[in-house]
Amino acid sequence: MSDNTTQRKALQQLQNEPDQERIAYYRKPFMVLWAAVQEASSELQDDYSLSPELAQLWVAEQLRQVSDSLVDRLAEIAVAHGESKSNVARAAGASPDNVLRRFPRLKTDASHGRTLVDDVLDTLE
């Protein structure tokens, strides 16, 4: 059995797991993220007098944008390491038929410039 087939079967098995089983894989990282949103939003409340609700929304939206950029980058890395575009689409919950629409940077002639996550990572150095 090819590695591509093995990966596809593993992704299908994961997709068929009950929600609670799948959530268990990312529950802990989510709790860390939620705590980070709470902490960052309290600083916004203090610095800008934003309500807790708007401060949390603002922080979560910024994180969503960076996370989207990270997903795009991880898709590129997976393909560069030999994963099929179809399995990359499956791992991201997208149809394999729409992989290039979901990840336009996977096109052979696509620009591979900087992404938002690159800018964020640069601030950590």
C-alpha cells in the first residue's frame, strides 16, 4: 500500500471518529488559546478602554487571520515534503477537487511570498 493511500485512510478514519474523540486531540491547545485571548484582551481593555467583549473579539479575529496564514504555510510544507495535494485538502477539511482554490499557493506558478504568520514570527525573534 502506498504512503499516499495510508495517509488517506488515516484521514478518513479520523473524519469518521465521533466529535468528542476528534475534539480530544485539540481540546488542550484550544484551552491554551482561550487563556491567551483572555489575557491579551485584558491588556486591550486597560490600554484602550475597550469592553471585554470587543477586546476578546478583536484578539480572536487577529489570531484567526494568523491561523489561516499558518494553515496555508503548513499546506505548502506538507506538499514540499511529499504529501499529496489531495491529502492536504482532506487534512484541512476541503474537497480534494478544490485544493487549489483552498490553497492557491500550491499552484505551480503561485507566488510564494511572505504570509501573515511570517510577520508574526519575525516579531518573536
